[in-house]
Amino acid sequence: MPTQTLITSSPQQISFVQQRPVISLCNVTKSYWIEQTQVIALHEVSLEVQRHEFVTIVGPSGSGKSTMMNMIGCLDRPTSGEYWLVSHLASEMKRSELAKMRNRYIGFVFQGFNLLPRATALANVALPLIYAGVGKAEREERARQMLELVGLGTRIHHRPSQLSGGQQQRVAIARALVNRPSLLLADEPTGALDSRTGKEIIDLFKALHQRGMTIMLVTHDPVIASSAERQVVLRDGRITHDGPAIPLSVLLAATSTDYEDTAAQGQR
């Protein structure tokens, strides 16, 4: 349950303010069937992310990272348990309601840039605002501001084919930010980039975090996983570590099946 904090702004004014997390997973389980076999992708997972946190989610293939991302992103619902997004019980919502929650509260960044090839950077970034019913003048102004924020103020009229991979990902990040979301959700955002360009994108995420953005980033890359202030390690659908980032030297020494032992070492 959310906690209450007593805030006194003056001797005459006292108010209780609910300190609510951006997301809260409460004993969430997700299972599905493959023919006659039940697969449990997440097993009684509980997790809270507060405003202005930067969290990386890491784990080997099949650990439940994508399932957790789909749950947090309102692309799927849990089999059991509760998921709260900005104080809304998303786990009980219909698909149409989940779509509205995604558009209002979440900005997505994926490994593939998913840009419209014939549209300019400005038009790509402004696209979510069309669905939000924002007028043309405001759409273009907000899209321009976001492109300047990610360092592409001089590339607003370029199409994706005229941009490098790193620049295309910056356009995708600007598009994710244009609706002013409560949560920026990134799934392997550097997977299609070389290491130097990937570092530039991670530096951009860090800069956005410094500006107050709440960020969750899924990755299999130990270097990127160690870049955030908080790290969540998944194994076999369970959280085995949730706390300060495990030292990079420990992660690099681990194999893809050693995450559970690695998490234990990181907590010592």
C-alpha cells in the first residue's frame, strides 16, 4: 500500500500526500499453454518503481524479461496478481482501456526504430500527438522541442534513410517523449547499434534521467545493465536481485546461466 508523508508548507496548512510509485507489481504471475504444457513466464513477481528512478532489467533468454516488459507496458495482463500504473489498477482493465493507459502514461523505445520511412523526423515524432487529438501547430512545436532535446534540432526535415542508426534511435526516443509520459520503457534500445553509438544512446538516457524522467530499460548487455542506479535481475520468472547495480566485473565474469549466483555475489 502507498505510504503517507506529512508535509507542512506553512503553520496553517498541513496536508497528507500519497507517495505513490509509478508502477507496482504485486505477486504477479503470468502463465500460458503450449499444447498440453503450462509455461509460467513470471512467478509471483513483486516490484515497485518510484518517480525519477532509472532501473535496468537483466537476465538470460527465457528469464521473463519480455513478459515483464509487456505487462508493465500494458500490452498484456497478468494471470494473477495486481499491476498498478500511476495509481490505476491496470491488471483489471479491458484492452481498450489499456490502450488509453499506454498512450497517456508510457513512452516506448524498441530495438527496431519503427519509424515511417517516408516521413520526416518531425512528422515521425509528432505522430503520437495526432492520436492524442493535439492541433497541428502544437504538434509541430512539441515535436521540434523533443528533437532539440535529443540533439537533432538541425535534422528535423530529414527522413530515416538520411539519418544514421544512432540518429534514428534518437528520433524514436523523441517520439516516445512527445506525449510527456510518466514512464519511459526501453527494450534493448542499443541492440541494433554499434558499441560507440550505443554508449551515446545510454548517455542520452542518463541525461533524460537527470532531468527527472522515470526510465526502465531491458537489456542483455552487462555493460548497459551496470549503467543504472538500480538493477533487477530475472531468472526463471523470478527476481533474484533488486538493488544497486551488480559490479560490471562480476557480471562480465558470469555466463548466461549464472545470473542467480551473480546476483548473490553482487549483494555480498
